[in-house]
Amino acid sequence: MSATESRDSNFITRARNANKAIWDGINDLVELQRQWNALDYGSTLTAGVGENDGLNSTEVGAVVFDTANAMVAVLGAGHATNMAKLL
């Protein structure tokens, strides 16, 4: 393998790894929506402590629902096909 081929292959690997992390992250957030609803975290989630200090249910819920749902909409617009090709 030439130096160019090796560099290019490394680039593809990095793109695939980043893609997989995003794919998994979106799916993890969507999965967390079920737990949020089942445990009524909108009413019961306590404020974060330690490394989560300063975070509250409103901020967490915005990511788990609003951001995750926006990302699902982007995937639904055709980007899921792009991403799935690299998985």
C-alpha cells in the first residue's frame, strides 16, 4: 500500500468511526426517551451532581427530546442512507 493509499484509508476509517459515534449517539438518545417517559423524569429527575452539577431536567430533556428528534428528522430526510453506508 502506498503512502497516499494508507493516508486515504486512515481518513476513511476516521470518517467511519465518527459516523458510527453519531449514529450510536442519536439512537441512544432516542432510547433514553422511553426511560424518561416511563420514570416521568420531566417531574422527577433531580438536578445533577458532581460532573453533572448545574444540569437540570429542562436542559437534559431538551437534548433527549428536541435535539434527538431534530437529528431523527435529518436522518429521515435521506441522511440515514448516507450514514448507513459507512456503518
